[in-house]
Amino acid sequence: MATSSGWSSDPTDSIDVRAPPLIEKYNHATMESSVSTSEASRCIATVYGYPRQGADRVLKKVTEAYWAGAMDAEELLTATRELRRQRLIEMRDAGLGEIPSNDFSLYDHVLDTSVMLGAIPERHRNAVTDSGTPAGRLDRYFAMARGTDVIAPMEMTKWFDTNYHFLVPELEPGTSFCLDASKPLEEFRDARELGIITRPVILGPVSYLLLSKPAANAPSSFRPIDLLESVLPLYEELLRALHVAGAQWVQLDEPALVTDQSTEVLDCVGETYRRLGRQADRPKILVATYFGRLGDGLATIAETPVDGLAMDFTGAAEVNLNALAEIGGLVGKRLIAGVIDGRNVWATDLTNALGTLVTLLGVGDHVDVAASCSLLHVPLDVHLERHLDPTIAPWLAFARQKLGELTILAKGLSSGREMIAAELDENREHLAQRATSLIVNVDSVRRRSELVSDRDIHRESAYARRRTLQVARLGLPPLPTTTIGSFPQTKRLRQARAAFTAGKSDRDEYEGLIGEEIGEVISLQEALGLDVLVHGEPERNDMVQYFAEQLDGFVTTKSGWVQSYGTRYVRPPIIVGDVSRPHPMTVRWTTFAQGLTSRPVKGMLTGPVTMLAWSFVRDDQPLAETARQVALALRDEVLDLERADVAVIQVDEPALRETLPLRRSDHAAYLQWAVESFRLTTAGVSDATQIHTHMCYAEFGDVLEAITDMDADVISLEAARSDMGIVADLATARYPNEIGPGVWDIHSPRVPSVDEIAERIRLAVSAFPSERLWINPDCGLKTRAYPEVRATLTNLVEAVRRVRAELSPVAGAKDVSK
């Protein structure tokens, strides 16, 4: 490869181009000489997707206005079309050489794929008539997402190991697919009107089917992947339509390939992309993978006639580099290298990223640069955070800053390192400042973490002994009722918080309102007849942010919104340094609430794994060490609650399953530190103090043993959308402690009847010992309105009353713990 004046004669000058051993024979020329400008000039910057919400969460506001009847369908579609155009212009003006389309969604991209393929559940097809009008189409779409007063929504679960939720497709052998390509075509044509030829993004057929579940009436032997032959003709038809519309490339996302897959599934992948690749009248096909190492799927894809492959070169860089070497590179194919972390907010080490790109030259036909995944998972713009410590702000890169990083790297690889020398120098300076900052490194925290021993992670006695003491202390009836923690936040409360945050009201006025809200929530629960109460969390803006604002080592944002699902957005805190608790965080309001009632009131905390999962974590130390620091801070809070005579303390870990590594070979190490961090948080209390935890919206099968190892006295779990399946799973696993399966899907606005709830309770009682069952909703009630909460909790208490009356002293399932 010829030397270019664009690079120094020594390619290791400021750029680490040392390749893993297996890649050397494919990149030897790159390491012996400088990068040829003619070779590198083809490098462009691109992304796989971009945040949908727009500045100030405009997508949320217009969608909820439509739901409330304050905006009609045409107005909603006009507003969102303008938002899509703004996103396209922003990416174009940032310097991207190729821009995605169809990555936008009114609710969820997997739901969009179901609609595109005509995979609409029968209950939605029958109950919501699609009149062919925009309003008719939208109403059916949102009914699938949210349900209605009379029909349940589709199940929702986590998108791989992220905090994004998707709507799970429901398929059966008789599913009749029918292509509706209007959305990807419309978005492509809208972009073309702006002079932008986009790369449409479509969820690939294999991943779509692997993410699907059998419909309720499907035979037990049915697997959604069995429908591949029925789905592929629709993808062929879609490719033809996009080709006719002028698309030059199409991106088919196959993230399922970074998870463990059988030989049978890999054969399906090979057949799929041989078939699609052989199609003549199609755009070029880019198969996009992300979230980790590709594994055996790499060789499978490389042998097909697709035109390009996108891979993650952040955490999985060396593994994927070696895998490329082992197959002899991507001969004749385009490689898009995800060298910027699309899931975290830290500024990229541009020198190292450029070194990875240099190493990859010659592996494929040519190399382009991208983030490791869609930028859907990060906030929009650091510059909106005007309150941030100016020392910390340069360490961060949100979506807009990542666009800038990508264009810098593309320019450096195309035109020479000296063309970006100033940017590289500035980047190195910021990284060095972060590494040595006293904000990051706190000796006292590190010393405490080093002193943790095995005694700190075990309760004093086994569950059977603890249960005896807790039953005597609490005196609860069979099938005790409770809620998960939060209650609806009223308009008055939200306005008061905004005024207090903006300095327009004083603390006494705001806290007086908090006290009133707690009093009303306690009175409501007593009137409804619940057994174990909560204070409703009116003082909390978010279950993670509230604690992050009070813990040293965290920073929070004002505008760092990230989509969790639909119109639900969160502002993940950022763990910038070593973590500690300077003062109690929850004791005041918990004890205030307990003083209003004779019934037990739960103390409510967010667990260490969830604090990490729903924050942007440090990338400069192992997750296990960060989790231990957070656990020690929370342990101090748990012990303070116990000293305040709080008898029940709930430490929520809804993210335990979602953070599970995608490869089974990585599970054991993760679960060890995840479980230990929970136990470190909770194990210091006495036997008579009851520890609860909560999990929701995930597949729990892979973590049942870990759930047992956590040794919580009571665990509440999402169960309503999955027809109480988790109860039978825990019974089969011989779960020894108490469980609270959710009987109300709180993510839907519908109010379940007494009969419906009672039947779910009966299902639970038939599978698990009734003396170790609690009854509760699936999740916190913050997202619901008070009329729904009152109505459903009234029905829940009445349903429990009925089932209690049906239980004899020996009723219930056999005790599987014996």
C-alpha cells in the first residue's frame, strides 16, 4: 500500500495500530506503511439510527396530545413528519455520508415491523376496525401497543440487554402475512424530497422471528422461526419496492446474531441471506449486527452474497477482529465498523478508535465508520446541559457529539491524521483530565470496598427462621396485598416540583405538599383495604435519578432524555466517579408515612444493579467494582431505615435480567457480582426485618437460580401479560421464599375486572403454596391515573377476598420447598 502525505511515515505515531495476532496477516501492509489516501478516501461516517424524540421531547408531547383528543390524526402525522425531516437535516449537516431512514417510530420499531408484515393479533384485528383512514390505522396501532378498555396490549419486554422495551410479536402457524410497505417507502420519499438518499432500516427476518412469541392458541410445538419461508417473500417484495423508489442500500438489522444461536438458526440465517442476496432487483444489502461479538454468525453472513456487514468494535473489538481474520476477511464486501460506543455517553478515545479503523483497512472491500449501535440509547445533546460542571462536560458525548466524533474519524481515515491533529490533541487532553480527576478517584470509597468480606453478604439466619419472626412481627392475612411503590403523580405535584426546581417556590411550601400527597396515598390504601402500604413516592422524579441526585459520584441531567418505551422517557444519571452516600435519602418520608398508619409501610430503594443498568456507567473500571460501591452506599440507607423501625424494606432490582450478558459464557461472572451486590445491600438487617425485591418486564428463565441466591424474603414480579407463567417457573425451580406475582398490567390503561384478577390469583395458588404468595400489581403506578388506580385496586382487594374465602387450612399447592 502506497504511502500518502496524509499520514506520517510511522503509522504508530499517536495511533495504536497494533493488531491482534490473527489479524496481522490480513493487515500487514497497513502496519508497515502509512494509510493510502486513495484507499481510505472511501470512508464515510454513518449511524444505524438516531434519537426519535427531538428537542424537548416533542414526539412524546404530540403523541400524548393525540391520545388525549387534543390533536387529530392528520395533525399528529404532520408534526411527526416535520420531526423526521429535522432529524434528517441534522444528520446531513453534521457531515454523515450516509443517513438512515425508517429508524423513526411513533411507538416501537418492532411493532412497526409487525404492522409492516401484517402480523396483527386477532384480538386487535377484530376489536379495532382499520377504516383505511389515518385515524383508523393509528387507533389499531396504539391499541396493539397500549391496549384499550376491552382488549389487552401486546406483551412488552426488554430489547436485548438495554433499557429499551419492545412489543413482542405474537405468531401462530396460521399467521397470514401481508406486506404494507407504506411506512419505509414514505420515509424514504420524504428524505428524497430534501435531496437525501437514505439507507432504509428494517428489522431483519431472522431476528424478527426469534424475538416473537407463540400466540396463546398456538400448539406447544410451534416456533416462530418455523414461519421463515412465509416471511421471506415479503422481504423480497419490500426490497423490490425500495429499489424502485431509488434506494441504493438497505439495512437489515440482525442483532439476534450476537446471542447464542443453534446450528439450525445459523442455517436459517444463511438461507435467508443467500436468497435475498441472489435477488436481482434490489438495493445493496447491509446486514447490521450490534451489542457484542458476532461469533459463528460472521462466517455464515460472509458466505452469502450480501453487500456489507456492520459490526461492533467497541467492547467486542478484539474478538470481532480475530473472527474476521479467521474467515479471511470480508472479500468484496463493505464493512461498517462501530468504533464509537452507541450505548454510553463518554467521549471516545479517538486515537484508539482511529487505530482500530486503520487495522481494519484491507479486511473488507472498504471500511466506513459508525457508532456501535443506534444512537437511540443516548440523550440528544450535551450542550443542552448548561448546569453541568464545566470540568465534566468535555468528558461526555451525547448523540450530536457522537456525530461529530464520527465525522472526525472519517476525515482522519480519508485525508490523513494531520488533518485532525488538533481534534486528537484536544481529545487526549480531556481524557487525561478525567483519568486524574479527584471527582473520579476517592480513596476512602476504594478502601471501604476493599474491606468487604463474605460475612457482609449473608443474612444472619436462613429464610425459614426469618419467616417465623417476620410473621409474628407483621401479623398479615393469607395472600397479603401490597403495591410496588409509586402512586400517580398529580398535575399539582408535577407543577409544584417544577416551580421548586426553578426556584419559584420555597422548600417549606413544596415539602408541605409532599406531606399532603403522602397523607392522601396512605388514606386511600387504608380505605381500599391493602395490607402493606407504600408512601407513594411523591418526592421522587424517577426511581434511579432520585437516588443519583443524593449520591456522591453521580451527576444528573436536565434534558438527557432517552426513550424507554412509547412515550415513556427517562434521564439516566451518569456515574462519573467513586460512589458514596453523604446523608440519609429516604428515612424522613418513610417514617412520616409510617406515623400516619398502624399498618406496615415499606421502605423503598432502588437496587445497585438497577442503579447501574439505568445509568450511564463508568467505562474506566469493571462494573463489579462500581456495583460494590453503590451497594455499600445503599447498605447504609437500609440500616438507617431499620434503625427507624421500618419493618419491611423493598430493594428493587428490575434490571437484574436485562443486564445479563447476551452470551451464556459470560453469565456466571455477571450473576456472581450482581447477586453479591444485592446481598451486600440487604444482608446487614436483623432476621425480623423483611426484605422485598421487585423485577418486571423480562424473561426470567435464565436467572431463576440467581433470584433464589439473592435470598430476598419476598420477590414481586411481572406476571399479568405472561399469564402468570413465572409462578409455575418458580415452583418448578423449587423457589423457597415468598413471591408476589403481578395480577394487573399497569402499562395498559384498561381496568381488569374482579373475575379476571381472581382467576389470575387462582392460577398462582394452583402452582405455588398460598402461604408464600403475595398479591400486587406488575409494577409501580406512577404512569397510571388515579381513576384507574382506585378502580383496579378495589377490584384487586375484592378478588383476593374471594380467593381467601375459597382457601381451606390445607388449600393451595404442595409446598415445593420441602
